[in-house]
Amino acid sequence: MALTFEAFLWALTQQESGGNYRAVGVWVGGDRAYGRYQVMGANVGPWTAKYYGRRLTPQEFLRNNAAQDAVVRGVLGGYVKKYGYRGAASAWYSGNPNLHMSTRAQPGGPSIKGYVDSVMARAGTYTGTGSVTGSGGTAHAGTDPVTPRLDMDELAASFGLSSALINSNKELKALFQRAVREGWGDSPQGQAKFQAHLKNTKWWKTQPDSLRKYVTLKYTDPATWTQNRKEAAHKLNALAVQVGLGNQLKPGNFPTGLLDSAVYYSLALGWSDQRIKDWFGARVNLNGEFVGGEAGEAWDKLHELTYLNGLQFSTTWMKNNTRSLITGKTTMQTLEDYIRNTAAGRYSAYAEQIKAGMNVMDLAAPYIQSAATILELPESDVDLFNPHIAKAMTAKPGLDQPKGSGAQMPLWQFENELRNDPLWRKTNNARESMMSVARQVAKDFGLAY
């Protein structure tokens, strides 16, 4: 049977990554390969611009299955037409179609001949139907164009959320995955369907008003939502200048996505200007330079995980583990497990939920909402480092409980303790409560009716 392009493509996929769209290669000469087909980082920008219709960064490319499919069909399909299958495999691996018989060792891999022979042998074992299903669920032949689809970050943004937030909660992540499978992000009707399901989740009911209003506004008044983001972007860019980022955060400039994240944190999560400045500042200096690319993503992820789980690690710990991540010495899963185990030890009453993937901030939501209501504070100003919240979440076991078991403080007890805070006496809640007591006393003595 004659070799088909689909068999050849499948074989190359197995050789490069085993079919893993999220595969990342080792560093070779200052660059590395990304994705299912292991495209070198230097080629990602120009190849996605040509074959996908939009220039992507390596990290965007890594998350976008459709872009990877489009690039390999465009580039590899062209190679096959020019050089045949052996020449195409050689060109993909070495950049030179004429070296398919070279036995010279290659950095980090087999010789060119060894690579080509392996691909051709794999192709001979292909048992498919003659087509390979792309990321969009449809079959493509040869170098047929692939219609661009939203990647995870873009799809999350279309729902008024962020991919980091979606990944932080199992219930939210499951709903998002359903939306991806059923294509809800492709139409206003689908986006409205997502919002309807979102409002029925337990997660939604525990979120601060700022996030609920932000997401709702995205659907009910998109023009105002867009204007609010523009105004926030202008203000936050000025804050970035103050901490030493210059004007790099202007849309379209490096680092892409950072300003969008700051706008989201400000409008959706209610971050104060000071917290935004602190977050910007943390990105300025890892090695005396701005922390961008993979290092920036790792840096942000570690800070977010520790904050959401009520932990504070030293800057040295953050730097060392960021370097270990980007050099492949450790994985994000290993570090997340370490962070969760540490949090489980600190918040022992919730250890099982934390180890199962829940963040301490979500578990503390009832206390946070009560503190914000009773002390009349914005929910965004109350977190796990608030002394009242910290005390409630780390309550010691009672006399009738086994040592080390932890104990969840009853909400009524927590609220009573809040009313002993001097701040409470300055609130409208306190004044109304004292007036009610005074009226009741007057009634008891027959002085009021």
C-alpha cells in the first residue's frame, strides 16, 4: 500500500511527542521545541502568521491545538511536495532535506538517518482510515487550511473569566471543559448558556460582588464593559511606569497579556492599586531584568498559588523554583503538591479538601463574606492574611477532638468575635444594633411603644 500523508504525519507525531500537544523540548542552542510536532520557538511566530493567520508566541502556540495542526500541515505538506517523504522528514528534523542518509549524531536526539528511518518505519504501521482528526474534531487532508479557533485564554476571556481562575476550581474547570466540547464560545447564544450554568454553580455563590458584576456586565452591557477595561488599562499602565516597567504594557508590546491580567485583577477581583503595584514590582526583578515569557508565567503561577492558599514564601524560594521550572529540573505539579501539602499542614481542618485541589481562599469564603459584611469592608480587602480570617481557618481542636485533627470555627462564633473588633463599633451595623438594644430597653421600662 502506498504511503499517505496522514500516515506520515501520524508517524512524525509519534516520533516527536507521542501525540502530546503540550510537549516541550529541551533547550538546544538557546531555543527549544513546542507542541505535538515540536516546532522550534524561533519558527512559531512567522509560521503561525503564515499558516494560522495570526502571529502567536511559543506559549500561546503551546496552548492552541488548531494552530499546531495548521502549521504542520502547511509546512510539512510543502516539504512533502518538494522533497518527498524522506526528504520532508529530514527537513523537519534538521532543516536540510538532503541529509536523510546522514549518520552524524545530533544534539539531544538520534542521527538524521536514524530519525528519518524511525518515522518511515512508524508510518508503515499506521492503521488509521486515511485521515487525522484535528483539534477542532474534523478531519483534514494534505495541506487543507485549518480554521482558527479560540485558544484557552481567549475562550476564557469571552466568558469574562481568566484561564488561571478557571483552573483554580474543579467545578469551574468542569463547566469550562463542557463549554469547549460543545462549542459554547463560538456564539453569543453559547456564551449566554455558559453564564446561565455558571450562575448555578456553588463556586459562583461564594465569589465577591466585584467578580459577579464584572462577568454579568460582560453580557448585559458589553460596551460599558469594554470602556471600563480601557479606562482601567490606562490607569494601570501608569502604575506600571511607577514600578519600573516603562511603557512596555501598552497593548501590542512586550509582555503580551500582562496588562490584560492586571485589568482583570483590578476590575473582576477588586485588587487595590497598591496590590497591583506590588504584583507589577514582583515581575520586574528576577535576574535584574523584567520577568517575561515562561519565567513570568511560572513566577505568576507560584505567587497566585501561595496567595490563594494563605502562604508566604521568600523571594529566594520563588526565584530558585522559577529557575528550576524553566530549566526542567522540576514541574509545576511537583511545586503545587508541595504548596498544597504545606497549606494542608497549616489549615489542618481542611487538609483533605486542600490536597484534593481546593484553594484555601475558596474554603474561607463564608468567613470572608461575613467579615466584609459585619465590618463593612470591601470583600477584596479581606483575605487569608486578615487576622480574623487567619484565626478562624487555623482554629485549634477542642478537648473532645483528637490532637492534630483541626477544627472548623462555627460561623456564629466567628461573627461574635468580629463584633469585639474596635472597627465594628464604627460601622452602621454597630450603630443600628445599639439603637435596637436601646429601643428594646426603653420598651421594657415602658418608656417607648
